[in-house]
Amino acid sequence: DVKVTQSSRYLVKRTGEKVFLECVQDMDHENMFWYRQDPGLGLRLIYFSYDVKMKEKGDIPEGYSVSREKKERFSLILESASTNQTSMYLCASSLYTGAFGTEAFFGQGTRLTVV
Amino acid sequence: TQLLEQSPQFLSIQEGENLTVYCNSSSVFSSLQWYRQEPGEGPVLLVTVVTGGEVKKLKRLTFQFGDARKDSSLHITAAQPGDTGLYLCAGGGWNNAGNMLTFGGGTRLMVKP
């Protein structure tokens, strides 16, 4: 069974802390994504990666960075957490298949609260 | 950035009623996907449509991709409480790094028994 696992379901961090969100997939997918989800705004893409050590900015990369040292693992880093980064964070992976959209498999999400 | 607008944002109906959710854009997409997300979980794919005018049925759910591949609809017949959730459409396309998905804002559906 296909699986994307995020390291934490819930996190509470203080303003200014460095925060690491980890995501692991077991499907040998090339593509991995980090989204944040806020009410009424849908899923907004923060960063994505299409290969090991490769990364591309999404629509809202400010205040975030990412790391992909191994194919199965994609980490999202909040360099200095701020209260406006309180959100649900979703990791996803997909197979690279060409022009048509492929199914994205999502983790269960990490609800981050910055106080 | 390509934008997808979903309507309505919220829908509360009684069990047994029919409903339609819309997903519209001014951009053309190579494919259109619908996901359902339940509280505390990530979205799960329901269907992918890739051909303009395509209609797919999944039990009581009917999905349609517009002829111009800019819009889509999801119709649920005789809704049940188990259909409750957040429905997200996602348009497939490309940027210079590969195939991408752009998500709509979602329709939150509540079906009351």
C-alpha cells in the first residue's frame, strides 16, 4: 500500500524557533511537494522537488527552505518561525509520467501552531 | 500562476439530495483531478479526467471535464452522510521543472442524516 508519512501530526513552536517538518514516501516517486492549507485558500505550493538535491520554489516560498538528500525524504524548514506560519502542512509525492497530471499521494498533515 | 475557483465554498444538505460542485479557470489544463479530504487526513484522489468533454462515473459521483479543458463539475446523486468532506479540484499542467498540480480553494460539504 502506498504511503507518505509525515513525522508529526501536531506541533507547537515558539516564534523565532527553527522548525523541521519531515516527510518520507515509500513509492520511489521522483516528485515531492510541500503545501500549506488554510481555510478558503486551498492548498498553496511552498516548494517542490523533482529529483534528489533538486528543488524549485512554489507560489509561497518566503520564510521556508527545503532539503532532499535522499529520494524518499523531503524536509521543510522554517528558518525562524512566525505566527503567520501557523497552518496545516501537507507533504505529497507523485510519479513523473509526462504531460498529464498524475495522482498525488498525500501524508496525513502536520498542524503547526506558532505561539 | 494558474487559478482554479471552486463554488460553492460551503454546502450543507440533507441526506438523499443531489448536488453539483463547480471548478472554473481561465486557463487550460492538461488534466483535472478531484480529491476528497476528511478531517485530520490528507486529500485522496477520486478521479482524473484528461479529455475535453470527458465524463466519468464513480458510483453516485459523476465528474465532467469541460470541452475547452478549463472547467469541471462534480455531481453527487442521493448524497449520504459518508460523502461529508472537503472536495478539491486540481488542474494538471507543466512548468519548467515538470508536471504540476494547481489546487482550487475547496468545497466543504456536509450531508445531514
